[in-house]
Amino acid sequence: MHTSLLFKSACKLFILSAVVFALPSAQGLPLYAPGSLSFTSVAQSMWGAGDGVAPATRTYSKSWRDSITIGGITGGVSEVDGIPYYEDHGYGEWHKVHCHSDWCLGVDPHPYRWEWHARGEWHTPTVTVDTRTGLLADIDTSGTVGLTSSLGFNGGTIDAALSYEPTLTLPEAPRPGEFFSLAPTAPLSDASLEAVFPTLTGEITASLGVNIGTSIKSCFLGLGCSTERYDILDIPATNLDLFKINTPDLPADKASLFGLDALAFDVTRGTVWVDYAVPPGSVILSLPGGARPSLGAGFNLGNLTLDYPDLPLSGSLVGDKVVASGTFNNLVRLDVDLDAAAIGKGMIPPLGAVAYAGPLTFRGDLIDIDLGPTMDLSQRLALDPTLLVDLAFDHPVLLEDGSEITGWRGAWDAIPRLALHDGHPVNVTPTFWLDAMLENLTRLDFDLTFSLDVLKGILSLGPITSPTLSLVDNDLSISLGSVNVFNDQFALGGFQPITAPAFTLAAYTPPVSTVPEPGTLLLLAAGLLGIGWRQGTSTIRRGQ
């Protein structure tokens, strides 16, 4: 029986102790969560404080030399033995002889006599045999190109949206002078970055010198070989006005080719063809969606493929940044028809033709040789945001360096440890704002493309153009380098501060409690044990 009483007493003591010691932790630490904070910035400049990138003049130059060989020659030149022949290398001389006849004794007893001494030998001659036959053509191209660009961008906007979920862990009634951490967190729950690309402005001029020639070596059996040199195309260095867009001398959103400002066309995606048409017997521009001869023929002088700089970017979170990037290929591609230039100089017959018939246009070339610059555009935007806060205290609080403050400003995740100055509760009002740094890298890449097409054809029906068909399509691309139009980091503005609901740092107040102190509990436990022990002893005695 005494064992049961002891067990019951111990259980009561355990339960009472557990309730007393677990009472503070059961309440938990309160959490401050003002909810989602959404910051937006609309129509901000992507060039920092400026409205765009002013056109800057940059010059590039490149030289090239290349060749290909077509055909071949078989056979060769060798030395062989010819037909042997005999050759006499003998010699003759006069001799005096003694005459024994009566007649010669009376005239001259020692007359002269001619005597030939034969000396012959066989010779084998060497014969050169030429068995070469065939045709060998070396086609070579060489030249130099200089390109001057004064292109820039006017305008361009950025839209950004960022959402945070900040929280704080509030202390439970700290004593005055007891420092605590608020353990701030601020996950970036959502983010977006949108960019609208600006207007291109400026011009491109070029200096060009090109030579295309061939050396043809022909060999015929028994007749030997001969070599002839022909110049297919020879253009001395020439300065060209290639392209202008949105310059002060042009209307807004207008571009022109080859300095033909009177024929400036609306900036739109498509290909502008420069043709010599008959009728009307002059150079005309076939603009995208524009007028052209309803009936006629001619040949092409060149074309401009214009994909106007429309580079909308959309970004998302990459690590702790919002990144948007993209590349716009063939922003501008200009092809000058070199074989047409040779036709114009009367050097070669027409190798291509353009035919108009109502809405139908056909462009065909037996051989098409084009040369021109290509410009690509790439851009990378990276937004690096930092959530900042202004904390306004309605009663002074302490920092660990001993100073008293009634306000603090800085990064949300860098809130310092604080302590209450006294037993007065402190109401804190947070005002959130953003420091968002934007990195903008905008670059232009320049190439020079030399293209050779054989049996090329393009068919257009109104604004619809077929793909280019070509039996042979070879491109030689020469990099002219790249240039950073803009490469800078700046603070993106437009984000408005947000004042969140206040929270309270509750002060410690000594508790008024009827719960016994731990010492009292020990005395109580001892008493219970004593009672239990006496009851057990009494029972034993009675049982005895």
C-alpha cells in the first residue's frame, strides 16, 4: 500500500512541475508579418538619367584576300631518248708525195695530195615530251572595306515589379537592457522585368574597294600551255552613303538608302530592293508595301534587309537578381550587288533580271555576287534589388554600442540587435523602400558578308515573299568587331515607399502569480512524501 501512495504522490509532483516550467514556452514567440509588399516601377529610362545613347562615331576597317581553284591539268613535261644517229667528226689534210713518173719528175717531184681521215660516232638525242592537257582556273577576290557608324538609341523604357514577404520574430517581454535579435527575413516571392527597346537613330557610311579576277591556264596535248588573266570585277575604293534613320534631316521614323533622302521610307520590317527598271528607265526603290512599276523589267542593284530594332525583353529571377537578355540578329543587313555594278560598267553581260507583272515580282540571277555589312544587336539587363527599411520608434531603444536611438535606416536583413531602455513598451512603424541597381549592357556586332549564289530566284506576290531558292549558296563572313553602345550600372527609380502596420516591442513586467516557486514545490513534495510515508507506516502497523 505504501508503494502505491508514494507513486501517486510522485506523479502529482511531476505533473505540477511540468505545468509550472512549461508555461512560458507554451505561449511561443510572436511573429510580425505585414503581408506581401509589392513595388512597381513603370516607364523608367534604360539609360540611367539620360533619354538615350547619343550617336557616337566609330570606324572599322578590314582587308581580305582569298582564292579558290577549279579544274585541273593532267600529264606533265618529261625528257626521253630520241632516234640515234651517226655523226662523222673526221678531218682532211694535204700531203706531199714523191712522184716516180717521168712526167711528174720533170714538173714537180713532190706534188700535193688531199687525204681524208674519217672519225665518226653515234649520238642519241634527248627529246622533251609535253603531255599536259586540261583547264585550271584560279578565282581570287581581294579588297578592303571601311565602315563608319554613328548609330545611337533614343528612348527605351523599363518596367519592373517586385514582391516581398517580410517577417520579424518579436521577443517575449524582454527585460530592460536585455539585447535581442528580431531575426528579419524577406524572401522575394515574385519578380518581373520588362523592357521596350528604343528608337534607332544615326547613319552608316562605307568605303569599299573590291577586285574579283581569275587566271585561266589551258593546256592542249602537243601544243603546250598558256595563261590568261581576266578581271571579273574591279571597283576602286569608293565612299558610299549606305543607311540613315531618324536623323534630323529625315522625318520621324523614316530611313533612307544611298543618300536618297527624297525617297525616305517608313521604318518597318522587310526588304528594300534597289532596282534599275525599264520602264521607267531609272533607279527605283521597291519598298515594303510601297508602290513599284506594275509592268516592267530590269536588274537588281542591291537590297537592304531591315529588321527594325524591336527587342522586347522579359526577365525572371536568376539567383538574387532579375535578369532579361536577348539577341536581335540581322538588325540591318545591306547587300550591294557587285555583279550589277560590273554590268553598269559594261564589263560583263547581265547575269540577272527583275520582272514586274501586276502584284507579281520575280527576281532571278544566273550568278549573284553580293557584299555588304551586317549588324546584330544584343542586350542584357540585370536588376539587383535590396529591401530597405526606416524603423521609427515612439520611445528610445538601445544599441549594443550604448547609444539611444528613436529611428534606424538600413537593409531589412541587417536590423541590429536592440534592447529596451526601460520598462516602457515601444511601438515601431516600418516604412519599406527599394534600392534597385540595374545593369545594362547593350552591344552592336558588325560583320561583312561576301555571298555567292548560282541560279538564285525569289518570287513575290504583293507583300508575301517566297524563301530564296539557290542552287549554290556560299557566304564568307568577316567579323568587323563589336562595340558596347552602353555598359553601365545605375539605380532604377520609380519605386514608391510602403508604410506597413506598426508592431510593438512589449516590455517585461514582473508576474503576479499564485503558482508556487520551485523551492516551495520542493517543500511541498517533501511534505507529500512524508505524509505518504507516515500513512504507509501507520497501515503497516495496523496490519501488524
